[in-house]
Amino acid sequence: MIVKECQINEVQDLVEVYISALSSPFDSFLEGHILESAFFMIQEGAAVVGYYAIHNNETLTQFYIRRSHQRHAQKMFSQALEGHAVKSLFVPTSDELFLSLAIDKEFTINKQAYFFQDSQAEIADGDLSGDETFRLADLGDLHQIQQVCGDFLDQYEQRIVSGQLFTFIRGNVLLGIGVVERSKMIKGLASIGMLTNEAYRKQGVGRVIILQLRKWCRQQGITPVSGCWYYNEASKRTLESAGMVTKTRLLNVKAARHTEDQL
């Protein structure tokens, strides 16, 4: 088998097969790392039988081989790790092959994030009061969003223009923002998130935002997912209280140091 660098579109059919085999989808955090990765195709003769992706020359973000050739998976996985001096791996637990290959190695497994899906449960108390509005942000909101949110996100103006940001307002006060990032890899999927104005935290603002985003996604025919850092208990509680549930983790697997590093 041979390996050569490629563009993601050259292995798009395999990417789609990979995604369809996942037990649950991933969010925009992992997707961003995948799309920023360098891709490599695995060939047997002229046939492309697998691929992998490496972010920033050090983090393996994808590894997939067709079922018909998975007898070669362990060998090709080791070759990818050694050939690129991989230092870490981002492994979603919904990816059985990648997870199993990582477990085969004597690596350190750290918990990075929770991935959430919509529970489909109806929650009755998520309606707005008379002086509250939840809507798509416009450029007139830019200054207030920047003041309240600081460096929570980048490119606020671009995000407003592209329809990613929502405002939750009571009277003239911005209580928080909602974020919708449509997936570029998984059709009909979007990652949702929120930030609450620091002065209004622990008052249920984040919960209302997530409930409103779930409703908006449903109206648009979009499936919402979400994620949060594994140790952010406040965000986890907020997402769960708003009807999001998690069965999937993102693991940050640290590869063993090379022998020369240990001398």
C-alpha cells in the first residue's frame, strides 16, 4: 500500500462513507480541526482504500479504511503515527475503528469534550416573556455584541452577515447570544451554542437561548448538535436542562514520546 497527500475532495466518497458509519455526529469544534487538516489517501494499486488527516503537523483527526481492507488498519495506523511523528489524536467515541486503534496503543487518554444531540423532548417552559425578543442578529447589534461577548468568538461582523448569530434581548439589554454553525461535512446538521451576559448568569438565560435555537433549527429542518469542554459542568447542565443529551465523548489521546525524546 502507498500513501500520498491529497485534497479532501479527492477522498470525499470515503469521507461520506465514514460519516454514515458513525454512531453519532460530531460538532463544529472537531469539524474545524478536520477541515484545517492535511489529508492523505491510502492506495492499493490504483484503488483508494482509506485516508487519514493531520492537523498542524501533529494531531491525527481522522483515520478510516474501507471495511474490505480493514485487515490492514493496525499496520497503516502505526505507519501514519510514525511517518508524521504524531503527538496527539482527537478521537470521538462514536468512531469505533479510530477508537479501537487508539486503544491498541499504550497512549494516555484524556477526556476533551462532550458531544450533545437533541433529545427530541418537548420542554414547555422555554417561551419568551412580553419584553423579551430572540432573533437573528443584524449589524446594528455589532457594537453591543462585541461589548458583551469580548473574545468569546472571532469575526463577529462576518458571523452576523452569514446568519450565525442570534440576540436574546430584554427591553434594551442584551442578555446573551446564540450561535448556529452549519456543518460543512454533514448535510442538514448545525452546531448550536450560546454565551450569557456576565451580569445575567445563573438566571436561566443560557437555557432559554438553547431552547430557542432548538426551535429555530426544527423550523429550518436542521438537526442541532452541541459540545462543551468535558470539565465545564455549568455548560453541561445548561445544555441538558434545555433538552440536549450526550452519549459521545471527544478524547484527546496523547501519543507516547519517541525513543529519541526519552534519551
